[in-house]
Amino acid sequence: MLAHRLLLLLAVAAAAAASGTAFAKPTAYEVLADYDFPPGILPKGVVSYTLDNATGAFTATLNGSSSCEFSIQGSYTLRYKTEISGTIATDHLTDLEGVSVKVLLFWLNIVEVTRSGDNLEFSIGIVSADFGVDNFLESPTCGCGFDCDDLLMLQKQPGGATAKLRLRGAF
């Protein structure tokens, strides 16, 4: 009788474990893909996120107690706060909070990201910069970005990716 109960308990535990993995919550990076964004617009280290499927409102929490900062393409420095929030829809991230870019001596908030074909447009309001989606196929690492390994720096193609700045609005 005890052996039957033990066997039944093991069967129930195995079924519960199997059903738990079948309904596992997708990662934040997988959710980005559902909205047609590459994973590399978020750095490595997202430990949790929330998403309201009805409104698209989201938050993403990075590991660590301080902001995540790194340079890309030798000229831009990005900073992610430990909590990032905004609204996501297919090909559009709006109302972003917690992501900023250093331009000259000033930190400016990135407020919107839009995908158009194979390009991502990062907007800080009246100015935006376009980058190819292929620059964001992998997530950067806090502190070193995409250049964490000296060998990766040697393998980069001459010229690298280019950004086109343009003014928006009635200027």
C-alpha cells in the first residue's frame, strides 16, 4: 500500500513538473521577437518583466543594483536603468523610460524605437538615428557592450555600421 502511494505521488509530481515546463513564461527576449524586435535592444541580464497584453504596457528589470552602461560603435554610450518601461506593439516601442544615450556631454532619453524593414530608428524626440537590425541580433553586456572579447573587435568588418542622424518636425 505504501509503495502504491509513493508511486502515485511520484507520478503526480512528474506530471506537475512536465506541465510546468509546457507553460513556461517566455523570456523578455522572446517577447521582443513576438513584436518583431531583435533581442539586442535589451542588454543581457533581464531577470524579470511584466507585460499587459491588452495595452502593451511593459516593464523589464535588469540584474544588479546600478545602471547598465556601455559604448557601441565607438561613439555612442548607452545607459539602461535597472527598470525599463514603456509600451510595445508590433514594430513600435513608445513611451520608453529608463534608456538614455550620451550625445556630446549630455544624457538624452531614448523615447521611441521603431522598426521599418531592416532598420531600427531610435528617437530622442526631434532627433533620431537609424541602425540596421543586424546590429542587434545579440544582446550587449553591461560594461563592455558588444566588444567584451578582444577577438570580437578584430573580427569586425572595416567601416562597421553607420548611423544617419536627421531632424524631425518643422525645422
